[in-house]
Amino acid sequence: MKKLIKIVVVLLVIVLIGVIGFSLWSTKLVKEAAALKDVSIDMSEVEDGVYEGHSELGPVIVDVKVIVENSKIIEVEILQHQNGLGQTANVIVEDMVDKNTYDVDAVSGATVSSEIIMNAVNDALQKGLK
């Protein structure tokens, strides 16, 4: 019986260490995602065209295609979104098109993915600057 209790205690400690470690790692990723550098984009300075962008941080990797016409974001297509253990934030692109900017609110519960998608769109738009 004592051996079983020791095994259970050891397993609980291992799980607790894993949860704490994951929490610290996740918090670090959120801070790093918020610190990503974006170039301020004035859409009137972006030429019409199709541009691809890329961004990654930790397990989150995003590639996008952005279509610009008449200084408007017409479409943002996510070509690749590897999001590790987090939820996908793909719906964020609808806000980008509606608001004509890459700089929109992050999706709750998918902060890192949201920040990486915004950064990838910013990367794409930079390629179209006059």
C-alpha cells in the first residue's frame, strides 16, 4: 500500500511540474508574440497586388496571401497555420478585411496565433509599399 501511495505522489508531482512548466512557457510565448515588430502600414501606400507573408514563434507558424486593390485589403488567405497546442485564430482575417488593417483585436484564447497572423499580414503588406 505504501508503495502505491509513493507512486501516486510521484505521478502527481510530475504532472504538477508539467503544468507549471507549460504555463510558464505559454506566458513567455504570449509576451514574445506581443513584442513582435510590425511596420506601421498606411494602406494608401500599398500598391495593388498579391503579397505573401510569413511569421513564426515557437510552435506557431503562419503563411498568408494578401490581395490589395484600390488601397483596400480585399482578401487574406491563410496558406499555412501550424498552431501547436493552441486554438486557431483564422477568423481574425475577416476583421482585417472589414477594417482594412492588419492591426485588429486578438481572438480570445488564441492570442499567440492571432499575433502571428497579424505579423504575417504585416510582412505581406510591407512588400507592397510604394
